[in-house]
Amino acid sequence: MLCVVLSVRMNDSAVALLGERPLPALAPGLREMAVRGIERRDAVLTWAGSPFAAVRSAPSSDLTGWECDETSFHLERFVPVDKTTDEGVPHIPEEGQRILLSQGLALALALREQVYALTPVVPVRCIVAANETNGTFRFHQIRPGEGWNVPDLDLYQSDKVLVVDIEPPGTAARP
């Protein structure tokens, strides 16, 4: 039997918004991304088939920041949610934010098998956030002494944030 550690942390506003609802089926565009998966390019992880050439564009330092920039996308591009526009600024009501957050969580869980298949095996962190203007998803390899998000997720006052750490056998995530 495969022993896998999967942890999900949320700030209070994400917990309040998601409640105990079941996870939805992935929206078609997110399902395509999950099937496409992730891949290693030298020292960094990226979406499989990404046009970015890690050898040329990844810095020798702050690989975590590079991965977060490279893998980040707006969930509302793939997940239909109601939104209004006020003076050119989009507004996503709480129900739309809940949908984006739950779709991001479902995508993180769908990427588990891709993470388990990486060589060498490494732990991966997926970060999902939603607020009144957008929802984002990003991932990065968990490296000792590096991090992209603030450890205390409740410090994100305007965002509902959740973090999923996927730790395959033989790896140990670090904050």
C-alpha cells in the first residue's frame, strides 16, 4: 500500500466559505490541465507542455518564486462564475469565490498522481486563493527554507486561501 501524506490548510475565511460541502467535479478546462499534468525541467517544476524554458529563464536563486509565477493562472478563465463590473473592476460574489476555491482544491487533489510520478520524488505545495476580483491557483516544489505564501494564512485578510501539501513517500515537506 502506498503511504502518502496530504495536508490541507485554510484560513478562517476559506473554512467559513467552503463549509463541509463535497468537492465538485472539475470544470472541463481544469480537467484538461490535470490530465496534462506537471513536469520537471532541471531544478524546477512547471505545467507539462509549458512554453517556458526553465534552463534559460529560471534563476539560480528563488526557484520557488519562479515556479509560482510560471504556474499561476486565474481560475475564472476556466470556471464559469457570476461576476459584475463596477467602473472596470470585476466583482465576484461569495458564491463565485466558493466555486473558485473548491475548483482549485479539486485541481490540487487531481494533481496527486502527477506529483507521485515525478523523478526525483519531491513534495509539492498547491496554493489556491479567491477574493472579490479573482481566483488563483499555483504550485511549487517544497524546498527547505523557502516558501511563497505567508505561513499564517489568516494574515490574508481579503483572500480566502487554502494550501495543499502533497508529500509522496520518502519526502518531508517543510514550511
